[in-house]
Amino acid sequence: MEFLEKDFWSNSILDWSIALGAILLCYIGAKGLLWVTNRFVKKYTGKTKTQLDDLLIDMLEEPIAVAITIAGFFWAVSFLNVPDPDVENFLNKLLIFALVIDLTWLVARTADAMIQTYLVPMTEKSESSFDDQLLPIVQKGLKAVIWILGVILALDNLNVDIGAMIAGLGIGGLALALAAQDAVKNIFGGIMVFVDKPFKINDRVQVHGYDGVVEEVGLRSTRIRTLEGRLVVMPNSLFVDNEVTNITSEPTRKVVLNLGLTYDATPEDIEKGLTLLGEISQRNADIIEPDSPKGFTSFGDFSLGLTFVYFIKKDADILATQTKMHLDILKTFNENGLEFAFPTQTIYKKEL
């Protein structure tokens, strides 16, 4: 017992042991809360009809556990004898700072849970895609505001002069503006995307050499999944400085097909070929526009050129349609004795 009564930094070893025990007790309590939540509470909330309780439990369990641990440190500091009031005041303010940051984390996660529960389903049901693009920005902006306010309150508790800090930022504002030119340009690019609406989420676009589907539109950047499956994070400024081709918005896909018949073909064969192309166009009217332009367009080096232009309908599969059309042309021309040309040369040998 004499060992426990020995002084160490103005407190007995027993006092230090009790303070450490308070911290450990609160830490174990926090771990126990997480265990009970995962073992029992989540099973109960999983049976309810609403998803709000599941999201709230998932979002709040960790901040509450951290708050319990911070409470243990408060308990320990209040129990110990700190001879210097300034040190005791600093420790209390530091713990309040940590508690404010933890509460800010809790509020930010709660707001995120509310958005996921109520706003996301509403945007999914609406026909407009504008709210689908705007919601991620609103969600990130709200979290940023919550964190900024939380940090300001926490710093104010530490007696940090917020006004002087903001004034200091103002002094360095010019240098910051010069350094942040690209960031500002990207933000304005994001605003222009929302105003002009050159594309929306799930549209296929071609921009800056990339071809892919838009997955997310942010205030600073846009995420595009290329046709190869790669994710490209593209600064929004590129949409201001470059042409954007919206493939999804095209009413039909134009296909220009150049066919070459042999020079053995007669004018009647050329006319027959054009007639057959018209018949092929009509019997595939379910996947292409029926009135497809066609014509005898060239006298080539090795062939007589026919040009056939058809337009694939928006809902039709592009590759499957091209395959069906080309097989139909090949089969029909072969059945009617029209031969396709290939590069040939005729050599005349002069006898000496």
C-alpha cells in the first residue's frame, strides 16, 4: 500500500491508476457499445420497414464510441490534481476541442444518412437527371459546411483568433488565387456543365480523346468510365476548352457502306444491285430507317462503286445491326450473281 501512496507528478500512484482505470473503463464501454450494436441492435433495426434506423445506427455508432472514450479522459483529468491551472485549462480545452470535432463528425454522418434515406430515393424516382447530378454536389457541400463550422467552433474554444486568421488568409489571398487558378477554372467548368447540360449521368460522351459513359459529375471533376472499363477522372475545365460529343443524344447511328462490284458488271447489274439494297433496307425496317440513300458513285481502280447509307435506330444494338445488314447484303448479292471486286491487275506483255 505504501507503493500506491507514493507521489508522482503531484499525484499518488493510486490516483494515476484510478485515472488510467477510468480511461480504460470508458474505452471498454465504447467497445462494448459497438459489440452490442453489431450483435443485437442492427439485427432489430434490420427487421423494420424503414432504412433510416439502419443508416443512423451505422453512422452514429463510431462517433458515440469515440465520445465515450473522450469522456473517460475528462473523468481522468478532473480526478487528478494538476498543480498548474494553465496546464489544467489547456488539457480541458484540448479535450473539448476533440469532443467538438467528434460531434462535428457525428452531425456530418447524420446529415449524410438523412440524404441517403430521403433525398436519394426522390431523385431516383424523378424523370429529370439534373437532380441526380446536383445531389452529390449538395451532399459534399453540406458536409464541407458542417466541417468548416465545426473546426471554427473547436478553434474558438482554444482561444484562436478566428478574425485574425481570416485576415491572414486575406493577406495571402492573391497568392492563393494565383495558385488556385486551375481549381477555380474547374469549378466554373462544373457550373457550366450544370447550366448548359451538354450531357447527363449515364450518357456516352467523347471528349479530349476519351470515349466512355459518365458516372458522376462533381463541382471540380467528372468521372467517366471508358469503353475499356477504365475510370477517368477528368477536370471540368476540359469541357470548357474542348468539344464534347454526346453519343447518347444522337437520334440514329449513320453507317456509310462502300460496295465494289467487278468491272464485268453490266448497267443492268448495277441497277439490280441498287434495287436489292432498297429491298434489304425495307425488310430491315425494324432496326434501321427504311428510306436509306444509295447510288452508283464511282469508277474505282478495281471496282464499280456503290454507296449505301443506312441509319441504325436509337434502341437497336449497333454491332448486331451491322452484322445482320452486312450478312443480308452478302447473301442477297451472291444469290443474284453479283460479284464483289477485289484488287486485280491485268498485265499486257509485248512480244519482241
